[in-house]
Amino acid sequence: MAEEFLRIDKLVKAFGGNQVVKGVDLSFNKGEFVSLLGPSGCGKTTILRMIAGFERPDSGRILVEGKDISGLAPNQRKIGMVFQAYALFPNMNVADNIGFGLKIAGMPKPQREARTEEMLQLIGLSGYGKRYPFELSGGQQQRVALARALAPSPRMLLLDEPLSALDAKIRVSLREQIRQIQRELGITTVFVTHDQEEALSISDRIVVLNTGNVEQFGQPFEIYNRPQTRFVATFVGTLNTLNATVADAGAKTVTLGGTTVTIPALPASARNGEAVALTMRPEAVSLANGATRDIVLDGKVAEVSFLGSVIRLKVDLGDNAVNLDTFNDQRTPPPAHGAPVRIGIASSDVLVLER
Amino acid sequence: MTNVSSAADTSAGPVSTGPAVRVGGNPFRFFLRLRLGDIIAIAPFIIFALLFLLIPTLGLVVGAFQDPQGNFTLQNVMDLATPQIAASFWISIRVSVTSAVLGAAIGLAIALAIIRGKLPSGIRSAVMTFSGVASQFAGIPLSFAFLATLGRLGLVTVLLKFAGFDLYKSGFNLLSFWGLTITYLYFQIPLMILIIAPAIDGLKKEWGEAAATLGATNGQFWRYIGLPVLWPNLLGTLSLLFANAFGAIATAYALTGSSLNIVPILLYAQIRGDVLHNPGLGAALALGMIVITALANIVYLVIRTRAERWLK
Amino acid sequence: MKPAKLWSWLIFAFGAAYFIVPLLATFEFSLRIRREGYTFDAYTSVFSDGRFQASFSYSLIVGVCAILAGLLIVVPAAYYVRLRAPHLRPIIEFITLLPLVIPAIILVFGYIRMYNTSSPLPLLGTNLGTDILLTLAYVALALPYMYRAVDTGLRTIDVQTLTEAANILGANQATIIAKVIFPNIIVAVLSGAFLTLAIVIGEFTIASLLNRQVFGVYMQNVGANRAFEPAALAVISFVITWGAMGMIQLLARFAPKTARRD
């Protein structure tokens, strides 16, 4: 069992009567990289700002290594933070920015310079110490901001959408770099993002938030494959929804497009004749050419999107439509628009969400 | 109001050159393109600037180095060192520096309070509007207002006496260095607020938060980040406030008559009645004023250039 | 309440007291002219004074003339610099800022030496000449504000495109300025005009040394000879300044609309 580092206990925060964090309980392990994922207004940034100390919780506690830090001012918490808009101090060069926290802590100059140099190497910007922030690109500025936050060896790192202001390519490379540095230092990190792909790729665990509540807390694999709520299923990744009717609740069968299929995930509460939504990821649907899947449906290709390594097809099934992903194969061109296709779905991949 | 701040902004900032001109490759094209319409457009401004700004001022500078017969002399400038004139310069500089520094400090404090102090938002716009008015409320009426407030029969004086405190017996006099300084603050503080407010808006909230997560106290934030970032603006405004006070005469004249002999009042008396009995000395007095305001601006420009490294 | 917020309130309260008390005191003082109690007699006395009416209307006329002359000088120059000679901008802006650095008393001293009766251009030799000199001196005082106002107005509209459009339609430069540019920057120009008026209406130094009986000189005379009328005059002045600045605020609300509509 991993060691608990940060514990959030029944945290509540309202702004002017509007409750944005509604009793959140969380527990993060030491050295873990956790993402707070959700749409804007879900409370993720507010939770992060309460951990940093910029907002005061209306009620609830935040414990770091078992000690309540709610009463501490932000400058007493020893928590590093990286902001969306870099927030480098414009009047200081890169070295002075990185060394600021050390200077405040009273570290003598020689040690400070050594530590600054070490941080510059860590972020791959050796030799940039004398530059001013405005002379750096966005990605470089954000790396400096990361180094500045890490220089005083904080006990925890908070990242507030640090990648949203950057170009797509830099976003991916910097996110890998952040993750690598985080692993190297083993620092507990909380990362706020609205980008599910970002969260899935970088995190040890993800907290999916919606309207101030935790929808699900788990590893990326679990969040993606076993979403526990409709919100998580639709917010994280693409989801197909097929409308079906319960044929025999006891036998877990439903009627779908004129055929009766068995759905192991059909909840026990389902009643005969009730309408249900069957959902599955696009990659769980395949072109059934020879493949053996227990649900087989016929339809017509409505749209073809060539995404590179993956081809996404939208297939019109008459009363339903599904998206399916197939890998690109240079020997087999994708079916043409309007072509009749047969699709297969493994019934074990189907989730049933309540309507 | 916006005009005041924008005018001052420019004095406190690098002059922008605007969009690039579309002049062709041939260097003579510009002159070829200089049509009659262009000349008519720019001529009134140039003639006006020469006749009513540059030549009259230069005439005084030249006059400062001429004796009554028109020969070159340094006597006028050296005569500035006579005790009466030197004392005038000294008190003028003291009043200007004190009112500029206090005006800047108090104006900054008020601007910070209304912008970053989490006061209701209506207060900010009310203060800005009032500052626009008060920064222009100078001269004769301002001196009347302070006579009615802190004069011997002024409301505050009377009320304090009623409360058992005799302001004038305690050594205060409106017709004095401190009296004049307090009066000048009435236009210096609003001017500061108008000019510095946009600069304070430019301080990002995240800088303060970043500093806090790095362990800095609020005071350390202002010492290492807030004030250094505002510094060029503060200095620019300071030199403007200094010039503003140094050249002001109407307020002091109506307030103190000639009992407080600041340089502009001395010069005023000289122009009126040649009290120095030497026209060249008057010009030297003017030269001294020009040099001092110019120096204030040069100091500002030098410090600003050094700060330019990180100013985009 | 957090200490920071408390401080903000304290500073604000201190500032508010410093700025409001003199206004209240002045108003109170202006009502004290009769021993038996507060009356508006000081105001009656001021308004019925022939010299008040004469000096105030003279100041108003000079102010309006200064605004018109200033516009004739500034608008073509600002337009020219923005459109055809941006490389001259630093020089022009430097000149327009000079009046903020050269005190008024220096300017008028220079004028007196340059335009005296024995000079090639003896403006001070005649009454009309002196009036013109006073007007132009006020143009100089208002130049920084006037130029900034007009230049800001020009910046908000696309001068280049408008000029090219007008050129295609066959208009010449004068027509362009009068019919296309000016209507577009009227709001900015009016702001500059009201600011000029606020500066000019109480001006004392220049007018006094040129021996012109303007409102500022009249106020100074009253101040030297009367006790309660000056307070009334200060209140009147404050109201006028407030009115002029209030007009600018009001105009500022219309400004963006003008820019967008065109």
C-alpha cells in the first residue's frame, strides 16, 4: 500500500452563493502524478488554488502528510506552482527567476548559483541564465517557470493548465518532459487540465470532476475503459451510443436493429421492454470481414475520416449510427462513402448507461 | 482625463513609430512625393512650433549669455549664485521635490488601494473621474480653496481650534513651505493616480501568486517584483510631477503673494518690474529653470534606458 | 476583514478626506459672508460684478479661439504624420510634449522679449496683436493634450483605408480631411477641446504678464481684495472644471461607437 501524501477532506467552496466545490474527498500517494480533469467550471482550478492557499475553503480540510495546512498562508506551504501564462517575473533574467525562491529562503549566493545551474540543466536550458523572459519562446518560458517552482525543493508541485498556451507540438514534447522530470524527482504532482488526452497520457491517476463533484478517481486505463458515470464516459474519449430495447432482463438480452443479442453488462434493474443505451468505444467496433463478433450489424458508410494511423468511419445503421476506428493498412484502402459494410461488436465491450 | 494620462504615458514611454511608411526604394521618392498638400498640412505646425515654442525659449537661453549691449558674458549665469536667487532655487527645488515625491507616494498608495485593494469596483471609477477633475483644478481657485480650509479663518483651522488645538500656534502656516507643498499635492496626487493606474493594471495577479508559492511575503513581492516593474513608470511620473510643480506659479502667487520666494515668482516679479535690475539676469533665471526641468527628464531617461533591457 | 483590505479602506478614506474637505470648507466659507448666517450673497455679488462677466466672457472667447487655432495646427499635422510621414513621429511628439516641460512663465517671458514693440513682429504693440499672442500661447499650453487627443482619434480609425477610399472616389487632400477624417475624429477632438477649455479658463500667469483681463487675473484681483467672494469663485471654478471634464467622460462613451460605425 502506497504512502498517503495529500488528503482532501470534505472540501467545500462557494463564490457568492454559487458552490463550485461540493464536498470533495481525495487521497493522493507520495510521488504520484494526479490530474484533475474536467470542463471549465467543474471546480478543478479552485481545488488547486485551495491546495496552494490562494483560496480559503468554506469548510473541509487539506492535509499534507497528515498535517492540516488550511491555516497556512501560501508562502508558508512549500508548494511549487506553475501557471498557465508562465508568470515569470519580467524584471529578472532566467537565473534570477529560478533563484528567487532560494534567495527568499536565504540560501547563500554560491549555493544558489549552483542550484540554479542544476535546474537549468534539468530543463535543458543551460546557457540561458542571462536571458530575460521576453527573449524566450512560450515553451522555454514554461520550462523556466517549472524550474523556478522546483528550485526550492517544494514538497509538492501544482500545475495549472501549464500547456494550454502552447502550440500543439510543443505541448506534447513539454508534457513528456514534465513527466520525465517529475519521475526523476519523485515529487507528488497535481496537474489541472481540461484536455482528456493530456490527462490520459501523463497521469498515474485521474480525478474526473464535474460541477464541483468527483465523478471518478482512477488510473487512465480504468477511467477510459470502465467509466463509472455517463459524464465520465462521454467526457473522456469518444463514445458510441446505440439505442436498444430490453428483451429479457433475466437472460440479459436486448433487441437491437431487429436482432436479439446478449449483453453481459445489462444491469439487474433493467425491465423488459425498457429502452436502454448501449455504449462502446470506436475501437471496440470492427469491420466484421471474417472477424467473429457476437453482435453483427449491417449498414452503410456515412463518413470516412482519415486520421493518419487510424481511419474513423461513421456507419449508418438505419435507426442508429456508430463511429468505428480501424488501423490504417497501406494495402487495403478504406471503404468508400456509401459502401455497404458489416460491423462487429464484442458484447463484452458494451457498457449500458442509464438514460 | 484619458488625454492627460495618454499624454503623460508618452512622456513616460518610448515613442512608438507607428506603422511602417510605404516609401519606395528610391531615396528621392520621398521628396518627389512631398506634394503641395503635404507641405500645407505640416507647415502650420512647424511654423507655430518655431515661433511660439522653440525660438522664444532659445531666445532666453541666448539672452542669458548676453550683456545689455548684446555681447557674450557669463556674468548673468554667475549672478544666479547671489544668495537671494540661490535661496529661491533651493526653496523651489525643495517644494517641487517634496510635492512630487509625496504626490507620487500617496498617489501610488491610493492607486494600489483602489485597484488591488479589493475595494468595491465603483470606487475605482469614481476616484479616476475625480482625479481627472482635480488634476486640472490648479492655480488661483486652488489657493482660494486651501485658504478657506487651512487659512487662519479656514474651516479646518476653526474646527481644530474648537477642539482645543491651535494649528497656527503650533507653528503651521499655509503661507510656508509645508503649506505650499500640501496645496500642490491637490493636483500632484490625482496626476499620479491617472498616470500610474494603467501601469498597475499591467502587474499580473500571477506574479504575486508565483512569488507567494516561492515563499515571498507581500512585502518581498513589492520589493523584488512589484516596485521594480513599476519603477520606470514611477520615475517618469516623478519627473513630470517635478516639472509640474517647478513651473507652477499661480497657486503660490495667489496663496503667498511674494512671501515665499520660489523661482517662478521671482521671475514673475522680474518680468513685471525688473526687480533684479538686469534683463539678462531674468533670462539666466529662465535658463536655470529650463536646465533643472531638463535635468529631471534626463535622469529619468538614463534610468529608463537601463531598465529597457527587460521592457519590451 | 483582512488586514490588506482594511489598509485599502484606510488609504482610500485618508485620500477622500484630503480631497473632499477643502471642497466642503470652500463651499462653507463662501456661505459665511453675512454674520447672521449662511447665504448665497457671495455668489450674487460675484455674478453681478461687471468685471466677472467681462473677464469670464473674454476668457471663453480666447479659449474657443485657441481651440479652433489649435485644431487648424494640430489636425493636419497629426494626420500627415500618421499617414505619410511616420518617421517624423518622434520629432513631432517631442515638440508636442515640450509645453509639459517648459513652464508657462518661461514661454511668456520668451514672447515678451521676442514680440515687443521694437521687434520685427511687434504683436505686443497693439491690443489685437496681444489678444492673438495670448490665444497662441494657450494653443501652446494645450498642445500636448490636443495632439494626443487627435492622434488617439486617428489611431482608432483606419486613416489609410479611408484616405485610399476617398482618393479612389476622386476627393483631394483638403476634402479628405474636412469630409472624411474630421467627422470621424470629432469625439476625440471635442475631448481635447474641453480639456483645453479647462486649462485656459483659469489661466493666470501668461495673461497677467500680457496684461489681459482674463478670468484668472480677475480671480486673483478679487482674492487680493475680498474675503468671501474668492471662495465662491473657487466653487464656481471647480464646477466649471468638473463640467468640462464631465463632458470628456460623456464623450468617451460615444467614442467607440463612432469608430465602429465607420
